[in-house]
Amino acid sequence: MNKLLVSICTMALLTTSLMAEPAKKSIYLGYGTSELGEVSSAVYYLGYGFTKTTNPGIAFGVDIEFNYNKDTMNYEYLAEGKLGYKIISDLGIYGIGGVKQISMEETVGYGYGASVEYEIMPYLSIEAKYMKYTINAGGVEVGTETTPKINLKFLF
């Protein structure tokens, strides 16, 4: 009986928290570097995402990105999920997990990282992100790629 009561109260609190605020959607542009082994390349980003914040400040979201690596001339497609906390209403920190596909080489990467996002205005934010990917080609690990980057997000 106690477990049932606790479960019902937990569900009610979670449901109420999720109704707290509508999800913020974003379209963003970014710039960063890609470092795989000794090779460092400039990378440009275009992305779409959403972030939902609950009442106690817990935030979660999804980002989908299209990247162009200027030096290798590869296109990359990324999907990342994030979970974090809004320290104050305009500042959030996130842990990230993601997967990427590199177009020309049939190469896949699985990664993790972190980001900090600050809302400059209600319709504009800036995000600093660091990701670390394990890159696999044909099922064989090729190496580890690190990607620090900065994004300018247009919120709606």
C-alpha cells in the first residue's frame, strides 16, 4: 500500500513538473574544432533543438546537427540528448550523450560531453560545448575525436 501511494505521488509530481514551462526550440549556428589524433580541423555547425525545463530546474532536450568539416570536406550528422540543471533561469549546465555519422567514410562515432548555455535575451543564447567521440569505421575503432565548440542559438 505504501509503495502504491509513493508511486502515485511521484507520478503526480512528475506530471505537474513537466507541465511547468513549454519547451524552448532553437535554431543555431556554431563554430568549433575537431581533433582526431594529431589532425585538427575547423568545423561549422547548423542545428535544431529543444530544451524542456521542469519546475525544480531540471532540464532535458535533444539537438540535431549538420556539420561541415572545412579541412577534410566531410559532412557529419549528429543527434545528441542532454540532461541538466538550470542554475538560474538564464544559465544551464548539461551532460550530453550523442551519436554521429561521417558522410564520406561510412564512419560512426559515439560520444559524451558537457555544455553551458546562457540566455542573453529571451530569443538569443550562447552555448559552449565540449564533446568526446569514439570513432569507428567498419566496426574497428579508429580513434578518439574531441570537439570544443561555441553555438549562437536563436530561440522560439
